[in-house]
Amino acid sequence: MLANGAKLEYKEKSDVAGAYKELPGLKEIPDCGVEPEKVENTGLNDKNKQYENGIGDLGDMTYKFKYENGAATSAYRILRKAQESDKVLSFKETLKDGTTTEYDAEVSVKRTGGGVNGVVEVEAKMTICSDLKVTDPS
């Protein structure tokens, strides 16, 4: 499946029943999932080291957007404002097939550099503050 058609939406975390609003200009979505820590748990009589999965590490997820700063509704302004106010927002990523992933995160935003024929982008790094809630398409 292509990433084309994916979208990222946001809302205030406190607005439990509120509707998500789409962040415009999404260009790239990150890997998404849990990587459990490998924990060594070998007994004194084991011939080889034994392991089990520990707690998961979601890591940071970085989304890329087209740089656009001409309106208060631009992804750059919305996400930068959330960063400046240290707000935790709720996010919902929707793939073309209808799969959704919801989570809460703090955002850090940076504008990328550029050169001749180089595109300036916005990178939004999400520091995840909740579990991931994945909903399969119906």
C-alpha cells in the first residue's frame, strides 16, 4: 500500500468528545509501533542465554509537512504553538485503507534548511505520552 492518502489530525487532549482537525500539507509519515526491550533472564542451569520481552519503547515519531506559514491554520503554526505552550495534543493518523492510530504527544517542530532547488519542510517530532490505539478498518 502506498502512503498516498494518509492524513494526520489533532485536537486538544482535554476535548475528549471533540472532532479532530486535519493538519494540512502532510508529506511523510513515520514508522509506527512498539519495540519491546530485550531483557536477558538466564538461569544458572541454562546452557544458553535466555531472553524475554520487556516493556515497549515507542520512540519518537517524526512527520514531515510542506512548509507553509501564510495562515493561522498552517501545520507549522499550529504545531509550533503547541510546542511553545508545552501542550500535549491528541493525534489521529489515518491510512488510505482506513486504519487509524491514535495517541497523545508533545511536539517539537523545526523548519528544515534548503538550497538550490531544495524544498524547505517542517519536521514535527512527536514525543509519545500514551499508548497507541490502533483501529482496523471495518
